[in-house]
Amino acid sequence: MPHNIKFPKSDNVDIMLFSEGTYPYIKGGVSSWLLQLMKGLPQFTFGVCFIGAQDTIDGKKMKISYEFPPNLKHLEVHYLFDNEDTPPPKKIEGNETGFEAIRELYSSFKSDKVQMPKMLQDISFYTKDVTFEDFLFSKKAWQFIDETYSKNCPDVPFVDYFWTLRNIHKPIWILADIVEKLPKAKIFHSPSTGYAGFLGALSSYQTNRPFLLTEHGIYTRERKIDMFSADWIEFKKPSLLQQPEEYNYIKRMWVNFFDKIGIFCYDRSNYTLSLFSGAQKIQISYGANENKTRVIPNGVDVEGLGETMKERLETPRPIITLIGRVVPIKDIKTFIRAIKIASMTIPNIEGWIVGPVEEDQEYFDECQQMAISLGLKHRKQKFQNNKSEMSLEDIVAHRDKIKFFGHSNIKDILPKSAIQTLSSISEGMPLVILEGFAAGVPCVATDVGSCRDLIEGGIDEEDKAIGFAGAIAGIANPDELASQYIKFLNFENGLWKRAHEAGLKRVRKYYSQASFLQQYEDLYNEAKDLTWDELAEIVFPYYMPKPPPYPRVMLKRFTITKFLTNLPQRGL
């Protein structure tokens, strides 16, 4: 972290936000959403607890990417896999009772049970029953690891299993220590499950303060994508020895861990919020209580972005813009292929990629090399801190058909764009699509997250009646993307103009920043003076910790469950 920036510190805040690998270091996406929330609700004081893996990306120290708003009163930063804080080894026997609880925790990660062990709710488990040093160095810990290895995966190299088990469990002790030292807060709010959500849930258990969970993407599902595509988890049996349904045991350990952490977060949240109805359904299927779920769509600065249309040409140049991080989950390579295909029909087409390029340097290099190999780029661009060495004007004027802009002001980019696109393999509710609509730019996107709802209308029948504000394409299908680009860039058919008008109408009616902020202001005001239990009775007045053994009838408000104890008499 940079030593020349002084972090704000406070003993108490109204809202404590938990940021996993996002604000204040990584721009865009969830970081922008957190900043929008803080700046848009100046009547509340905020704290941010950032957690990351390490303090470097590709060997470079991370740097602050945002100015702090005045109502950000507290910021602290922690790293889960930084070995500097690991205590020196020493000989410890270990607590037998505590390690029985560890066995229960481990078993819960493997089982199909919905609930996690109660011990996870109490910080004293981590500070007294099994301390961090017990877990790392004790004889009981070694016996536990040896026992579970021999029982579950003796074909996996022991060293791989040993470090996987350590790395899965180690962050729990670090997070428990963070919770113990956090400032007082009226409300805990996390924008994801995972480690950030675990922090929020554990903080709520410790203090009995309300906990709000807003999922942007479905964290558990995205981690599964990461795990099953990861090449750093590489052990597999020889193919001749595998059963047809078998897959990497080490990957499955990580997936089970994040599954159970997600359930832990869902169980404790007073509200389980999502950005669109499709995500809400996925949350419920992953274990969220339907009675506590609610949809609050993202909102954008409709008026400010609308002003950029004054700079738009009457007939835009054939520029397709992808606003997003240059990382595999955004599938930038499919976009590059689509531009190559479309260039066969529209020779002067350009593909602009606007967003951080240094989060995955290897992938960025591969994308640049692909563009060069396809004849869409003459040489690699150079960046420093996600800023191009070329000026915006020089990049725009360059003859390349694929151009990387790094961090840029979208108000400079969108007026020059004919179409905005997303080629992602996973999304939540992309703010960039709404920002494009507000600036009059139609969108062609893959069928992930809420992209279809945003483009075709998904809130109600009036929304659908507005019409299509672009088009949907299949995942990893450059031919389909290119076909849609060509169709919309034929400005004489009227398709672009209709999509332009539909996008403007939809974003103005359903996705204003004012509506988004009002809904969160109402939630904060409702929760700030209540305990977790008091808010739980308001959100779900018939809440019971165990399902009762009698029939249920669904009521309309929040689809609350009412339990019937006076059953009709039945004849013998």
C-alpha cells in the first residue's frame, strides 16, 4: 500500500462496508458502486474494510485509485495470504475439544447440509478453543490433516493437500482477528458473500447489529468458474485411472468451502439483496431464505451522462466499445475475434477496450498478441498504472482496429461509440450498460447476468413494451457478436435508432441514481437504530430458526411464510 496516503481512522461509523479486492484499489464495477453509495448518501458516515490476497499485482504494489469522500471516516486494509504475519513455528500439543470442532467444520464443507456449525458464529472459538498457532503448528493439527488426507484423497500428492487445507482455513482466523478490532458500527454491509460476506456475518454475530448483503455477481458461482478454469490447481490422476465423473479433488475442496461460506452469509443477513430477479432466484437456489430477498437495481447519473449526447455525431463512426477489466471472465479474446470477423464486412470498424489492463498482465499480453496476429494491431501498447503512454487523442487517431485505453473517463468515450458491448462469461448487473443507455449508446452483450433484462426489458410489461435497446448473443460466440455489430452499424435500416431510443427511455424510467440511493437510504434508516433480532422481526415477522412440522401458507408481502397451527379435523 502507498505510504504517502493517510487513511482515515475512527472509533465508530454508521455503515461498515466490506470490500474484497475492490475499493479503493481496483477501479470500476463494485468499487464504483461503493463510491456511488458513499457519495450519494452524505448523511451517513462510512467505514471500509478492504481485504485482499496480497498487496501486489504481478509483483507491483497496489495503489489507491480513488479520492476518499468526506464521509469515509475509516479505512483499514488487510491481506489474507501475506506470510509476514505468520508466527514462528513452535511445538504445541493442541486442544482436543477444539479439533473435534475443526473436524465438524471440515465435514460440513464436504456435506450437503445447509447449515454450518454454530461454532463459526463465536469469535472465542478462534481466540480460545483453537488459536491460529494451534491450527498452524500443533500436533493435533498435523494428526487432523494426516487423517483427512488418508481418508479422502491418498492419490493426491500430500504436499498439495497440506497447503490447500492450510490456505482454505487460514483466512478464517485472520478474519476473526479483524472483526475483534473493527470500529463500532450501526450496520454492516457487504457487496458479496465470500470473505467479505463472512466478515460482515461474523461482525453481526459478534455485535448483534444488522447485516445487509448485496450480491453483484453470484460470488459462489464465479469462484466455481475461477476454480474449474484455474491452472494453478493442477493435480489430476492419469486419465486412464479416472472415473468419467471424477474431477480435481483439490478444486472441489475450494468450491465446497465457498459454498458453505455463502450459506453462512445468507443465514445471517437481514436482507439478501440482488440487482435483478434472475440473481434473486439463483440466491434462493444456493440457500438464501426467500423471505429475506429483495431486488434493488443499480442506478446511474442519467442527467450527467445524457449531456454527453451533445458531442455525438449524427451518424456515429463504426466504433464498438467494451468497458471492463482486461481479465479472462470478461472474455476479451472473443471480442477481438468478433471485431476481426466484422472487419471483413466493415473495413473501418474499430474495437475499443476501456478499463484496467494490469490486473492480469499475462492475459493482457495474450490479448494484445492476438490482436497483432489477426492484423488488427500493429504493436503492443505500453501502460503505467493502467494509464496509456499515449494520449486519448493519439489513441483515437491511431490506425489500429483494436485499441486499449486503460483507465479513462467514460464521458470522453461513450459519445464517440456507436455500440457498447460485453463479451463476458459471467456478470451481475453491469452498470456500464446503463451508463451507455444514458449516453444514447445501444448494447450488444452475451446472455449473462441481467444483460438480457437490461437490453430487452425485464422489470414488468411496460419495460418489455419499450423494446430492444440492443441485442443478446451467446457466450464465446464471436460470429454471433460480429453479426449483431454488422446489423446495428447499418444505420439505414433504423435498428440503431430504435435501440438508441429504447435505451434512453428504459434507463430514465427504471434505473435512475436517485431511485437507487433512495432505496438504500430507506434500508439504512430502518436498520440503524435496531438490533439484528429487532430488524429480523420486521423483515420476516414469522421468522423461526427451524422449519416447523406443520403446513405453510405464503402471504403476499415479502412472500412471508405464515404457519398454521389450527389444522382442520380429518375423518378417520
